[in-house]
Amino acid sequence: MLIPKEAHSPGQTAGKTPLSQSWEWPKQRCIKRSSNLQPITTMTIDIDPGLHRRLKVYCFNRDIVIANFLRGLIEEAVGEDSN
């Protein structure tokens, strides 16, 4: 679909707002631990595609959210925070 030039301002892609106007810093996320909310940190790892698929199937078959499963494994390995 062609959009006439006058339909959008210079520096703006047709149908999109400029990045500088649409982007915002992400809001701090929290996770509920017992009775209080604690801020969380995002962790990114690289894993083999085969392992990723097996992890997804494992969690799907047990109706587990992957992030919760991994959090549980990490807490089990290093111990829970005493805070």
C-alpha cells in the first residue's frame, strides 16, 4: 500500500512513530516472594538449540513456566536468599 508523502512527517516511516517518540526505558519489574515484592534482574544465556527444545518440551509436559523452572534450579543449586 502506498501512502502519499504528505501523510507522514519527514523522518517518520509510513505508519510508524519515530523511535525517539515511541521508545521508553523499561519499567523495573518485581517478583513476589512470600509476602513482599522484590526487584528482579534479567539474565540472558546462550544454549544449544537441542537443549532449548528439550527444556521447552519438559516444561510443557509438566505445565511449568520455563523461567520458574530455571529459578527453582538456581535457588536449589546456590541456596535461597535469607532476606
